[in-house]
Amino acid sequence: MNKIFGNLLIGILILGLAQFAHAFGKDKFEEELEKEQGAVKLVREVQRGGYDVVTTEELKKMQDEKKDILVIDTMHFEDSYKKEHVPGAKQFLFPIPDMPTWDTKETGGKTIEDYKALLGLDTEKTIVIYCGFVKCTRSHNGAVWAKKLGYKNVFRYTGGIFAWKGAKYPIEGVE
């Protein structure tokens, strides 16, 4: 009787712990579904935008080789760029939702002419645009607008500042 009660108690405890453990995380199948959704979303943004992508290591290599590139951080100046950004990056705010028409309310009051001035006259120059992390789409908007303005070598650095920091690469801030 005690052995049955003990086994029953152990069974209940195991079931309870299994339920408890499940509450703290997704199983591998749910995680894979989430990864798939994120990957497909990114691919579709890139296809729709007509730009290319660059990895953390590729961007770092471009910088180490002193390639002539323009790196643009698309996040808020005060909340993000001022605190930390990829070395040499310039700041230009873009919104998270798609911005099919230019909207100065979404770009910190800056005009399309301001963006053209930042991008420069050389439409062949390599331009790398980033935001915070893979799911952030500010960089998508920045890349789309660079392409709309006729720039040909536009890359979206999808990992953004989070991946840059994850790679333990140096960051800059603004005094």
C-alpha cells in the first residue's frame, strides 16, 4: 500500500513538474515555428525592398579593411544612438511600420532631402543600414528609401546593435 501511494505521489509530482516546466518555455517545435516565421518575414522584406543583407562578421570585415562604406543607424538619437552605435555610423530615424510615402513625423522632422544629403551623391557607394535586432524593421525602411532614391549597393545589417554587441565588437557613443 505504501509502495503504491509512493509511486502515485511520484507520478503526480512528475506530471506537476512537467506542466510547470512547460510554462517556462516553449518546446523545440514551437521555437522552430517561431524561427521559421521570423526567417520568412525577413526574406519577404528583403525581396520587397530590393536590397541585400550583411552579417555582423561581414560588416566588421568591411570596416577592418577600411572599405568606403556609409553605415546608418535608424534608431532614436537620444534613446539609442547617443548611448551606443556601430563605430562610424551616422544616425537617421526611421519608423518601425512600413513608410511607403515620406513622413517627416516619422523621421524626426527630417526631410527626404536630408536623407539624400546623408547618403551623398555617389549612388554606387556601399550603404549599410541597421537598427536594434533582427525583428526591428526601421532598417528595412531606411534600406527601401535608399533604393527608391537610386542607390544601388544597399545592405540591411539585420542583426543590428544587439548582434554587434553579442560579437563583443567595440561600440561608440556620443558625449
